[in-house]
Amino acid sequence: MPFSIEHTVQAVQESIQAAALHVGRDPASVTLVAVTKTVTSEPMREAHAAGVRIFGENRLQEAQQKQQTLSDLKAVSWHFIGQVQRRKIKDIVGAFALIHSVESIAQAREMDGCAKDLGLTQAVLLQVNVSGEETKGGYSVSEVMQALPELDTMMNLSVRGLMTIPPWAEDIESSRPYFCELRELAHTIRQRGYQRISMNDLSMGMSRDFMIAVEEGASIVRVGTALFGSRTR
């Protein structure tokens, strides 16, 4: 069968459904974010026609170009899932429905200030480096716990939950303990009873391991290659 984005979208959605039902979850509780880094507008239009409604971008300039090119698409939401550079915070805040990758209290302060200037509330997730890899950004578990009281006072940020990226490994099952740890961390935070911090969302799982992530409680999966094929650049 020739490559068809309609078919890949259907296959991913069916896999999400199967993983959710396997552990007694409602498949509707899992949101698919199509990772569109380097993906051109035409495949994105095909994905939209197949039912995709959220596009996740890693690079601001690329996202801005696509937002303009695809402005005619109905009911589209954009998420920022890449590393947030300080000099681009003012352009990212307000331009995306959800920022997945807040990795420090300093970054959060700046986003809160930008959102205040714009007169809006920016929804964010806190990126947690549960594996402790030096090559990955994000809060350590201890850092995120220390940051929560101040985050709870930020009137223009809405902390919706957590995000993580496990270490790459041949065996996709090796991702499971990291997903479990993020889920348990969210449970611990939820029990603290913060006023403005919710733990409704866990963004975890990508093309290789999203089914495992769903089994372990992911509410958002970030899928690119499984939808659009390998990147060409």
C-alpha cells in the first residue's frame, strides 16, 4: 500500500485507542499532537483532513511561517514543544495554546511577565528531566518541587501538568519506568493542593513509545515520524 497520511493518522489513532482500552482508560482522554518539525504544509493539510487538530512545533520561525500558510484551516491549535530560547519568549507567549517545555523558574518568570503585558494567561507544562541526563533540559525532580510554591503565585501562567522525554534506547520498554515516575510525580504534586497548579496533563510518549506512554497515563502524545515518515532534513 502506498504511503498515505490518512492511513497513518488512522493507524496511530487506533493504536492510542488500543493502548488506552488495554489499561481501562477512555481513549478520548488522550490527545494526539502531530509533531510537524520540517513537515511542509501539504502533508499537514492532509493530516488535518484526516482529523488531526493539534500541530506541535519545535522552532518558532518555522511555526510562524506555517501558522500563516495554514491560517485557513479550521479548528487548529498550535503547541510549542521545543526548547524555549530566552530571546524568543516574548514571541512564543500568546502564539501557542500550550507550551510543553518550561524548564526553569527563570523561564517561567519571564513568560509570566510577557503574558501579563499581553493581558492573557499562558498555558504551560513543566519539563522534567526524570532521567537526569546531562544532555537534556528540564527541571530535576527536586528543582520542580522547589519551584512549585512560586509558580503557584504566577497569575498569568496556567501550569497544566508535566512533560518528559525518556532516554533513547533500542528497547522501547525502557521508557516505561520514566513514564511511571512522571505520573507518580504528578500525583505527589496534586496532593499538595496548590491553588493555581493543576496536574491534568502528562505530555509523554513519541512515535516509538507512545503506546507505552498511554498505558502509563499520558494525556498528550507527541507523534511525528509515525504520521509523516522520517524527516528529510
